[in-house]
Amino acid sequence: MSKRRKKKRSSKTKRWGIIFGIELVLILILIPVVFVYAKLSLIQTASAGDVDKANIVINNDVDATTQKALKGYRNIALFGVDSRDGSLQTGARSDSIMVISINQETKDVKITSIYRDTCLKVPGYGFSKATHAYAYGGAELSMSMLNTNLDLDITEFATVDFGVLAKIIDAVGGIDLDISDAEYSLINPLIDEQNSATGSDSEHISGPGYQHVNGTQATAYARIRKIDSDFKRAERQRIVLSKVFEEAKSANIGTLLNIIDTILPEVYTNMTSTDLISLAKDIFNYNIADQTGWPFEKETGSLPSDGLSYVFADSLEQNVTELHEYLFDNEDYTPSSTVSDISYELYCETGY
């Protein structure tokens, strides 16, 4: 065989080797991409008819300093509904309302519970409890309510049935909680209630103290209310959420896949696959820097118009100012005229 023919064959073999190598790399890249998209297809995605970002109200009179501060953060609304029929769209009240604020640069995360009984102005409905907005108009109206009253820019949300919390906690292997004597006095009846509602068969807590609990037990803990207030219940919910997040961050790949399979079918969101992937890629860099409840300064009372019991921000304007300083380190925040007007209306009607 001539040298020329050998060289030609060698060149051809090398070329096919390069092509095969490129194909192999593409396959290795595409497999996880296809896998992720297949998993994300399990999510209940909100249609444009259900949640249209163009319809979400964002105050157009927010000052330039605030707009600049908000651009450095990704704010997502998380709603927990107690839906016995599995409906996550409208009709159910949002038992839990949280604003998840992610610092895009540092990846620090702050979780703020908006107390469900807080009196806020719901677009088109007037003053009402924050929890009612979801029943009136689902996530779209609830985000509009948060933006209108708090000068926020939320357009993304995720809604879960409160029952899925137990499944997620079991998927990470349970969490550690410090259960007080008072909490212990109420937790076991709530475990029975959870067992009845979900078909689980969790055992009771044997006593107070620091201990490892399963999903049903932790969910019962998060629902305790009668010993103190809705403020403490919201705090317990944030404690549980933070514990789950920390467990998930340290989980192995098998556990993470189990969590994905557990949670995604029970999530209703308007975030696209691209949005969710952009969140997921940084999950191990996220750090829950702090968590709190809002309003900070608050009073309880009733509205003369309906006589219902409410939580009132003791000066909505001041509470919103403090919220922007807390979430966005914005010490130069000035409330919009929209927030100032709502605050004045509340003061005239309630004295707060």
C-alpha cells in the first residue's frame, strides 16, 4: 500500500474520530437537558388565560431609587393553599403567603411571610384580608395586591397545596425541630388530622424537646395556631421551609431526584422551564440569610364596614419603608403615592 493511500485512510479515520467525539459530547450535553425538561413537564403551568403578566398591577409611581434597588433582586411569591380537592388556581384561600427575595449578586435569600389576616387593598375589591385575594382572583390578583400595597415588582409565583409539604419533608429524610411544651400540647391532634386528610399513618410525638420528625409531624407543627397567634404559625412555617431547604442542599442525587418527582406534580406556577432552570442551576449557592413576618409593627382590630378581625400595619407607609430596607438594603426608599394614599385611607378608617 502506498504512503499516499495510508495517509488518506489515516486522515479519514481521524476525521470520523473527531465526528464521533463531537457526537458523544452533544449526547452527554443533551441527556441532562432532555431529562430536566421531562421532569419540568410534570409541573402544572399556568396558562396565559389564568395568569397574564400584563394584567399584574405594578405601581407606576415608584421612585427611580426603588426601581434600581428592585432590579438587583428576583422576587417570587409563594402561596400555600389548603385545598381539599387539589385545586391550586382559584377558590381556595392562601393559608400561607411568602415573598422570596433573591439577591442576584450574592445569592442570599430572604423569606417574608405576609400575615394572612393583614388588611390590604385588593384591586377591584377594596380592603380585605390578604388571604382572600387568592380566592377572589388566584395568583394574578394576589401578586397585584402585594405589588400595590408594598411597592414590589412580583410577576412570578408558585402555589402548592399545604399537603405536599409532608411529602417533601419525607423525601429529604425528615427535619430536626425544637418543640416546646405548649406546641407539644397541640401537635398530636393535628397529626391525627393530617393522617385523616392525607391517608398517612404517622405516629404521635412522644414529648417536647429537640427531635427528628417526619413529614406529617412537621406539617402538624407548621399548622399550630391556637397556643399563640397566626404570627407564630407563620414563623413556624418559615422555620420548616428553611430546614427543608438546608436538607435539600446537602442531599445526594438520588434524594434530589426523589424530591423533584414528589414536588413538581403538585406545583402550580407561571414560571417557564427556562425560568426554573435558571433558579435550579444556582440552588447550591443560595443561602437563606434571614426570615421574618410582615407587618413589623402591627395591631389587631376590626373594620367598621364588616366587623371582621384583621391584622393592621401600624402605619402601612412606615411598615413598607422598613420592608424595603430589610429586603433590599434600600435606606433611601420613598413610598409611592399609591402606598401613601392607601396608608392614609387605612388611617382614616381604623386609626392605624
